[in-house]
Amino acid sequence: MLQSGCLCCTIRGDIAETLVNLFVSRAKGRIPHFVRAVIETTGLADPAPIIHALISDPIVAERYMLDGVVTTVDAVNGAATLDRQPEALKQAAVADRLLLTKTDLAAAGCHRRPEGTAFPAQPAAEVSVVAQGAIDPAALFDLGLFDPERKSVEVQRWLRDEKLRRPGTGS
């Protein structure tokens, strides 16, 4: 747990250090053994700096694997949010799996990709329908290694722009 603030705003530059410290603490037996670290952000987090830190820091990349990005999209208000909030749009665009939530509250026919939103920007993302908050936890893990080359041109640009903002952080 990060006690000093929001990952996307305050900790962004320290995520690599935090993950390395977790690895060292686990190796020294200070914390219980773990096989997975889950990073949860708010709907207002820009995913590009976080993904960039995870895949470009050589120490982190040697010890952790970015197993995929899971993004939730509200079936009731999601299309409007994606149109209004660039961070939400980016989160949906980088996703390997999209969880369409609140489908039990949405109008009939909302159990598919909302048209005219971020969904077409990442057609490879699998959409899982979530009703009343229920989803098989297995749907959230083991998605395969995150590969920026399989993402849209726009996602690749966001990650490239982040690399330019943070020179010296990987290839």
C-alpha cells in the first residue's frame, strides 16, 4: 500500500522504486511472499506514465511482468464519460480487457461496445459483462504480457510521448 498519495499524481515517479522495495522486502522475508502485485488507479489516472514506468524501468522489468491492463466502463454512463474525460478514454484504449459494469442497471442492448467511444480505438480488448458487480476473478488475471506493439497507433504514441518526457528510462 502506498500511504503518501495518489499513484497517478503523487507517486508516479516513485512507482518503480516502490515495486523494487516490495521485491526486496519479499526477498528478505519482511513481508509475505506474493506472486502478483495489482495496481489500481482511479478513473482520473492517465495510464501512460504508469505503463511506461512498468515496462521501461530495467530493474522493475526484470522482476515484474505487466500481465495486462483491465479497465472498467460503466454501461449506464460510460459513453458520456469516455467522451468527456481524456483519462477514461486512455484507460479504455490501453486495456487488454474491458469490464462493462452496471449492465443490470443499463437499458436493454447496452451489453455491447458503446459506439463512437474509445472501444473502437482498441478493438482487440475483450469485453466482459459485469452484472451486480459479479465477475469471475480469473477474468482479471493471466491476460498475457502487455505488448505496446499490439495496441493502436494512438496508444503507441502516448507511450512514446511519455518516453520523451522521461528520457533515460528504458529503450
